[in-house]
Amino acid sequence: RLVDDFIRPTLLVGLFKPPEELSAAVAMELLYFYALAHQTSFDVRWIKKQTIQETMINPLAKYIGENFDLTVKPKCRVSRIVLSDDASAVTAIEYTDFSAGSETQVLDGLDGCVLALGAKGMKGVVSNSPELAQRCPELSRAASLGGIDVVAARIWLDKYVATENPANVLSRFEGLRGAGGTFFMLDQLQPDEDALWAGETPQGSVLSCDFYNAGAILPLSDQGIVDLLMKELLPAAVPGFKAANVVDSYVQRFPGAVTWFSPGSFKSRPPLETSVKNLVCAGDWVRM
């Protein structure tokens, strides 16, 4: 019961995989930090309005550009890392600028490069950079690691649904198909309801729902995912959802987007410093 009622749900929403598919060391680290060491001091903080991009990322990018003579290039994806003739340093990167019609561009004359990538991004860069793969076997190993599928849904309802807590975990439901789930009542967490309804008259609750380890949910249609939530999972958790109807919704899929700390993966995780002198790695999966 301890595993089914506590450990499994905690790991599914904390590390996004069931315990049998996770590194024991990483699982113990998470359980210690959240369940033992900081149980009374940790809490979720939800921004009061707009999105993370609007309230944090965009102002930070603007501040960096105005105060440090740096340029932040949004809507760009690095495709290849170019090394010097002796493969000892990064000299340039090739990237796709999706704001300019998917045009490939080159940024050269680099002093350094930071790979702040997950497994999926690392796989894409290394597979297009054969010289890098040859020089840095540690990055080739990192690129071989897997990622975890995530599905996110936003749902607007025609009436308000009362819940005991604004942040909730879904577990042990057959409809989850092995995934972990969470749902957040945004109308309870973000007081500016006009912003939640994009200036329209607020009608009811607004939910943000996420599925982790969602490989079996990913193939469902958008409507199938919304129906799974509204007709099965949410009413089973809070009966009040049975009386609510969907006004609007959207679904986003993120295949392989989250780090999978699988058993034995530690030796394949990227190091902070690489075999190229001006190339380093950053992120939650970096091996310190």
C-alpha cells in the first residue's frame, strides 16, 4: 500500500515514471528532498497572471538585451555545432530561424557554447554534428538516452466547480493508461479571470491538466483526451465535474520532452565539462 498510495503517485508526478523504471538513487533523492527534508517548507507557487513566458522569460530576455549588449533569438533551434579544424573548440553553430520562414543561419566567431538541452534536443544536435560525435563520445552516450512523453490540456468550463484543493494529483485510475496526472484550478490560483478568458466574460472554472509518462495517451485525438478528462478522470476525482460542460479547450503534446532518469543512466548522462574546451552542458540531467 505504501508503494501504490504514496511512492508510485509521487514518482509519477515528480520524476514522471513509475518506480520500477527509475534510477533508485534519483528516486531516493527526490523522496528525501520533498517527502522528508522539506515536507513543511515546500509548496507550489503559481504565477498570478499570464504565462511563464509572458511574466518571466520575455522580461528577462528584454533585460539582458538592454543591459548587457546581448541578443536573445527566439523561435530558433540549433541544428549543428561546428568545430575548429583540430576539433578542439566550437567555432560556430547552425540554427533554424522559424521567425524567418525556417531559414538556416550561421552564428560564428564563438567564444563558448552551453548545451542546455534535454535528451531529445541532444539527440538532434549530435546526430547532425558528426565531428562533435567523434570528438565527444560522452555526448553521443547522452544522446542515446530516452525522454518521457508529456501531454498538456487547458479546459474552460461553463460553470464553477468547487474542489478541496486548487492543485491535485490523479493516480491509480485505469483511464490514465499508466500515466501520472495533475490538474490545477487556474480560476482559484490566478485571480485575474478576465485574463484567463482572454477578455471574454468568465463563465466558470479553468483547468490546466497534465499527463506524464503519457506514451499511451499521446495517440488519442484532442477530443479523446478532453473526453477522457471530463467524462472519466475528473468526475471520478471530484463529482462536481459531471455537471460542467466544456466551453473551449486545447491540447498540446510533447513527445520525449522530459528527462528520464532510467536505471543505470547515470554513466551516460552528460558531464558539466566536455572534451571540447569551450563547450559545457547545463540542465537537471548533467552529471556533476
